[in-house]
Amino acid sequence: MNGSAISTAGGLLQLLRDGRPRTRAKLAQITGLSRPTITQRIDQLLDLGLIAPVEDAASTGGRPSSQIAFNPRARVVLAADLGALHARVAVTDLDGELLAEVSSPRDIAEGPEAAMTWILRAAQTLLPDLGYTADHVAGIGIGVPGPVEFSTGRPINPPIMPGWDRFDIPAAIRAEIDAPVLVDNDVNIMALGELSTSWPGVTDLIFVKVASGIGAGVISGGTLRRGAHGAAGDIGHVALARAADTPCPCGNRGCIEAVASGRALARALSTPERRIERPSEVVALAKSGDVAAIQAIRQAGRDIGEVLTACVSLMNPSTIVIGGTMAQAAEHLVAGVREVVYARSIPLSTEHLTIAPSRAAANAAILGAAQLAIDAALSPERITAALGG
């Protein structure tokens, strides 16, 4: 953070978000700001409730110095994870700790109005039970299973979301809750959730979601990369030679998603006697020891590994994380990915490369949506605006 940013109350808050109590003298030493300026900034943050006094520091001979620290329970954020066939809403504090949640099977094809109503009703149920109201909501993060124009929060031509194209999600939510609303592709928020909770210190990571479809969230230099129009990481529609004649729901042929996604595996494993419809059923078969399912998942890992080999050469990540429903069969899926990536990438790229199943698992998306909202709500710009600056 540059000197001009750290001189503001919002900049000072970024230092304090690590939760460590500090004295005014220590903050003056860290920032280089004068004691009167530090006192002014602290008073501003105290007025917002975002910091609070804590137990005094040990005395060094004179009067003990009062310490202050970040107050994560001052406000809350709402996080929503809308999947193809599920929905989940959670309330977290400003540290991203889950306080309450509700989930339900829901079909994204029911349309945006029904989904927005469900999110708002969930919020109306959860917030009072925690002692909060809509006025305490500092931000709202929402993940959806399709491409999103991040600057507007509108889905753009989402293939499995009929009726959602260019729907103004932020406006629909803000009509009831006056707070910043951030909307992103579900794989991007899963990448954020995984990075923030499970891989401290990692700056270059690729999160691959393998579920009904296939997609990736790309972290480079510690920053989520969305690309020029929010389509970065759409690896599910990269061509795979083995799949050249296989039609894909996107309208093309030969996409990796057409042969390696959970939906594709369910279709391939179905027989007249045994119809399989969901990725979770494929996982259940593999866990029961079904040889055909195990082999299919292993081959899907190899196919995904082919695409990731190119990603490794292009980006040189330190970590590749495999998540989504199919990662519940991680021992087979990840083994296939590793088999190809380690064999076909140059040694310099793979010497310290970790390929692992998701650690955040089913919480990756909801935690990422919360992190998206928290970072927006506590940004220096937002804090300055709250102070009337």
C-alpha cells in the first residue's frame, strides 16, 4: 500500500484487519504518521465501530498504552452461492467467519426473480436470529454458474441459466438492502475462498472446478484475473483431440467439458438398466468400487491434465487445486491430472508444483463470496466515502 493510501482511515484499517492489537505509538511507528494524525484516524474508525479498544499492553515502566484492534463483529456480510441445482446463503462477520447459513436444492433455470426472492428471504430469516438487521450488512457477494460482466454484476449469455442474460442482480438486491453487491462466476469465488482460507502465502494458483461443467479460477500475483471481459479461466471449452467428434452443449464439438465433466461421465456410464443423471451419482459409484466409474474419473483427470499442462507452461503456478463435486473422488481425479501434468510439463514448472484436492471443499464458494463482499466493504475508498470524504 502506498503512502497516500495508508494516510487515510481506510488505509489504516487495512493494517488492522490482521486482528493484531496495536498501540497508537506502534501505528505511528509503522505508518510514519504523526501521533495527532493517528489519533484522528483511530477516532474516525471508532465512530464507525470498525475498531475497538482491547486489553492494555504490558507496561514498560510508565502508564500502560491503550491498544486498539479490528472489530470483525461490527458489521456482517451476506454471501450467496447459486449453483446449477443448489442455493446457499450465509452470514459471515468481517473476518469471513460463518455465523449462520441456509441451503436448499434449487434449479438455476427457475430464473433470476425467484432466486433473488429466495436470497432476500433467507437474509430476513438469518439476520434477526444473529441480532443484526439489514442496516448492519456491509456488503453482499454472490456467485453464479455462468459468465459475469464483473463491472456490472450481470450474467452474460450464461448457457445453463435461461432468463438470466444481462439481468441486473445488484439492482434487484439493492432494492431491499442498501449495500455494495458484488457478483462473479462461481469458479472465481471458489478460487478466492480456497486461496484466502487454505493456502496462505500462495500468490499463483489455479482452481479447477469439475462438476456438471468444468471451469477455472486464476490467481496470479495474488490477484484474481478475470480477463478483459470476465471470461478468463473458461477451460471447459478448450478443444481436446480425443473429443473431436463429441458435441458440447455450447454448440461446438471437441470441448473437454463434453467428455470430462461430471455430466459427461454420468451420460457415458448410463445404461438402459442403470440411468445416471448427476455427478454425485458418478462419485457414489466410484466410492462403491465400481471399476467403470473409477476408470472414467481417472481418464477425466488425464483429459483435464492435458489442458492444465498448457496452463502450467503459460502461467507457471505454484499450486493447482481441484474442486467441485467430482473432487469428492479426488484420489482418482487428481491422480489422473498429476499423471499428465507432471509427465508433460518442463521440470522447472513442476519442481515445486502442488496439485491437490480442494481443502475448503464445499465451503469454497460461500467463503469466496464472503471475501468478495468484505474486500469491497472495507476498501479504503469505501471507508473514505462512509466518513463523508
